[in-house]
Amino acid sequence: MESKLPDVKDIALAIAENSAQGIVVMSENGHCLFANRAWTEVTGFTADDMNGKPVHDWVHHHHPDGRPFPIHECPIGCILGSSASVRNHRDLFFRKNGSPFHVSCSASPIIIDGVPVLKILEIRDVSAEVELDKRKDEFLAMLAHELRNPLAPISAAADLLLLGRLDGTGIHQCSKIIARQVGHMTGLINDLLDVSRVTQGLVELRKENQDIRTVIAEAIEQVRPFVDSRRHWIAVNTPPEAALVHGDRKRLVQVFANVLGNSAKYTPDGGEIEVSIETLPETVQIMIADNGIGMTPEMCQSAFDLFTQAERTSDRAQGGLGIGLALVRSLITLHDGTVTMHSEGSGTGTTVTVSLPKLAIGAGMALEERRHVSIAAARRPLNIMVVEDGRDAAQTLGMLLKEFGHAVWLEHDPYMALEAARGAVYDAFLIDVGLPGMDGMELARRIRLQPRHAQTLMIAVTGYGQTYDRQNAIAAGFDHYLIKPLNLRQLTDILDLAAAD
């Protein structure tokens, strides 16, 4: 005997209550008649909570910037009482506790006898997707910036070599610059490839018994030039006995060099980094602590997620590609270990703790692209100040400008550049936006305040290529915004126009 099917209303209710999406049934004036379980879980509101005013006024009452958002401007509100639909609309809603969240929402009519009488609103919380998209955008912007930086001196050095006017010393300098910057780019690309291989499970570890003390020593040796350049002091506390783990030496050195480099990057000049190794009953614990800028608890929680980076500033000493710590966690996980990060907040320093399973003591280049440079000497020699903290980039750009007959002064420190601008008259400034201490935007504003340079040609030179970066630079007083590596023809055209005035 066939069992009788439930009433269609019961079926509809069961479907709604079991949906993973938040569902609200609204009257033609937007008031809530029904809210399912997922709606309550996502928003905190029940149907009873939302009595008295339209659903819009409960969850969609203002714009992200705080401006009121009347229902007649809302894409969903505009179609109430009509047969129109909205599909996959992205917006910002607000929970009962006032917290915002990103949604993808759709609204469809229920039509009886050809007349729309109800509207069904479905929402899906897409906050995680929006955050990931944001982090990807920030990552791509930073990647472009980081790749343009080494490209700038490489491009300038190649132009100098092709001009054919350098003596033996100049050729040697250019060759060293190219080799050094290619090495930097190779490191970036290798990190990217490593992340791809690790996330796809394509990395094969060559595990052997390792004394973590020697691993740490090798990692410190790798980062020593950078640490010394920041005048950091590193203290290492190691146990007298071997701290044995079973792991891939190359990958473990990579992990700790990455963590140490991160500590050095976010610790002001002259800071301290302490490395402590402790052998526990089951694990070897390595703690790397610094007295740097610190992190918020929220940032500590997400620091090892892919594409996560410190807040981006125009000073490239802050921020990063957002892949290094993700790679650290992936490699430590492959070694059956754990890694955590802790900070008490801004200015309190950061501690990274790595734990690895302990072993008992006694246990067993590319296609070459040729470019042709044929640009005439400048119409009139200009006095040009180049402000660039990257010494290779500054040197090669200065050499190029001198080849075209200009007088060039190089400054690596923005405060020294500002002081020099007070004491002499320059025809043009080429300023890197990402300067330490005082960024190029602020330097440009301060130079513009000097009467002698109120109308002087000012060119921003940067690896940041986003539209808002360009807008900010023009607002700061720059006349032109050039992306690294520089287009030499574009630069000389700009300077020739200045020379003709």
C-alpha cells in the first residue's frame, strides 16, 4: 500500500527549514511573514524579532560608510509588489548584534492568479569569499610591486649596456646589479612555485635525522646579511644536548630562515631577535621572539593563511607577498609539527613557536630578449635629484640620466633629500614612493612647500600600479607617475618637455 504524500505546504516548509541559505518570505510591503532556521543562524533575527517594520530596515538599513540606506534605493526593496526578480546580488547586511556581513542575495515573487503577492528573499553569507578576494587583490598588487622593483635596475642596467658607452668598470657594475636582482626575482618565483607545489601535495620531503641546532645555525647564516643591514642583535639559546628531529634539512632551513627574515622585516633597526630551542618529552620546541611592531590578535590568527600580509603601506618594508608564512605552516605540517604566533598587540613584538616531533638520541635563464636603445641627448641639461632607497635602482637610474647629459644627485634617505632640496635649486625630482621613515608622498608634499620648488617637475617612480596609488600621488603634488621598470622613452620625453620651458 502506497503511503500518502505530505501536504505540499509541509513539503515547502521542510525544504525551507533544511536549506543552507537564509530564507525570508515577505509581504508586498516588505514585512517578514516567515524566516527559516538558516536565516536566524546567519542574522540572529527571528520572524518575531522583525515585527513592525520591513525586513530591509532590520538588516539593510545603512551603507558601509554609515549613510542611511532607504528602502526605495535598495535593489530588493525596489521590486517589492512586482513580478521582477533579483539574482545573485552582492551587498552588505547587518546582524542583530550590529555586525556587518557580506551576502549574495536573490529575490523572487510568488504569483497567484497573475498577481505578485509575496516575495521570497534568499541570502548566503559570502564574507569569507569577499575576504579571500580582497587578500588576492592585495597579493597581486604587492607581487607586481615586488617584481617591478628588481626589474627597474635590471632594465636600466640593460639600457646602459646597450648604449655601449660604459668602460670596463661600468660594465662590471651593471653585470653585478643584474645578477643580484635576478637572484632576488628567482627567490620570489621559487616561493610562489613552492606554495603551489605544497598546496597540491606535490612536495616530496627527503627526511633524515637532523639536529635542529645546526638547522637554526644555517638559517641564521642565510638571513645574516639582512639582519646585519638592520643592525639587529640575535641571541640563540640552545640545549647542550642534540635536539633531534626527522626532517628535510633544506626545507627546515627554509622554514626558519623565513620566520627569522619576517622578524627582521618587522623589527625596527637596532632591535633584538631571540631564538630558543627546548627539548620536551615528545617534541622539540623552537621559539623565535622579536621586539618589533607586534600584531593584533586577529592578525595572529590569520597570519599563516595564504595571501595574508601585514597592512600595506607605501613603505615596502611593511607588508609582503603573504605567502611566506603560509609556506611555513604547510612545510611544518608535512613534518607532523605545528606552528603558532603570539603577540600582545602593537609595539609588543611577536613570538613564533614551532613544535616538531622529537627523536630519541641514538635513533637511526630563459630566452634572451634584445632591446634597442637609441635616444638623443637631452635638449638641455637638467639638475635632477633621484630619491630612491634601493641603491642598485638609484645608481643605474642616475647613470642613465648622466648618459643623457643631466646633472644627477642621488639620495637614499628622504630626510637627507628634503634637507638637500632646501639648500639648492633642482629642475626635477624623481622620487620613489616606497621610502623608509617618510614615504615619497609626504616628501613630495614637503618639497612643494618650499617656494623655490613650488613649480618644479616632480615624478613619482614606483612599483605600485593601482589606480588609487596614481590618484594619491597626483594629489600629493607629483606631475607624473611612472611604473617600474621605467619606460626610458617616456621619461626622456617628460624631461625634454621640462628642458624646453
